[in-house]
Amino acid sequence: MRKREKEQIQKFIELLLKVHLTMMSQIGKKRFETLYSILLDCVEGTECIVSKLQKSECDVADVMQLLNNYHEQMYELGCFLQEETIEKAIEQNQFIIETVEKLLISIEQNIKDYKEVVFLPYKASMWDSLESIWMAAEKDTDCRAYVVPIPYYERNSDYSLGTYHYEGNEFPEDVPITYYEDYSLEDRQPD
């Protein structure tokens, strides 16, 4: 999983923990409608996390189990809030806090992250200035490196576009080239 995605998930789970800690005092104040609305928002947020984790290539079974537990516990908390059973709601919220704390630990321990780096050379003859950096990134197990040669135009004397150049096939054979139309910077957002 991308480092940035993992950090976003961790920040959301930390926020979730703060929400549940705050809820402890709010349950005693009997603000059931507001609390119920907050519960729905929390469940919706964790469903987005489930969706991201299902798309990841990591082994997320432990994290998914904790998220399933969280959803079940949230359902029970929602029932206690609707019934206005304060003591049971507080007790259930404490179980949820423990689950969220376990979730934070599980994400840190079980989800391996990596950085994505893209190299955008335009002239193959200048590759030697990037090659050593690319080789270090390529060897790093916590990094995915892409070489995406970009096309360029010569400029005519009247400032109009001149000859089109794409030198992607002129790089050394050991350099895996990704065609520039196959790598979207906007979608991939490399680190």
C-alpha cells in the first residue's frame, strides 16, 4: 500500500479514537440523536477504509477482522443509544475504544507501505545524470520506481512547434520504460 494511503488511514483511525473518547462524556449528557448521527458518519468512514484495503496488495486479514468487529460493536452501540440505555452504551463505547486502539496497532504492524517515484527524463543522452538515483530507488524494497520518458518539441525560430521527439526506445535495455500515456501523474500522484 502506498505510504500516503496508509498515513491517511492511520490519521482517520486516530480521529475515530478521539471521537469515541469524546463520546464517553456525551453519552452521559443524553444527546442521543447527535451521537447516533456521529455513529453513522464513523461507520461510513470505516467503510471507505474497507474499500481501500480490499484494493491493496497487502495481507489485511487482521485489520479487516478488527474493522468487522468495529462495525458489529457500532451496531450494538446504536441499539443502546436508541433504547437510551446509558450504562450499556458507555460500556459498549469502551469496548469500541479498545477495538480502535487494536486497529491502530494492527495497521502499523500488518500493512507494509512503499513510496512511488517517477523519473521523467526527456533525452536519453542525459539519462546518466539520473541513472544512479534510479538504480538506488530500484533496489529499495520500500520503493516502486518508474521511468517515464516524456516527449518534447524543438522550437522553430518563429516560436512555433518544430520537430517532435520521443526517445523512450533509446534508453538502456536494463531500464524498464513506461510509455508516457500509460502513466497518469494526476491519478497516480507519485511521492
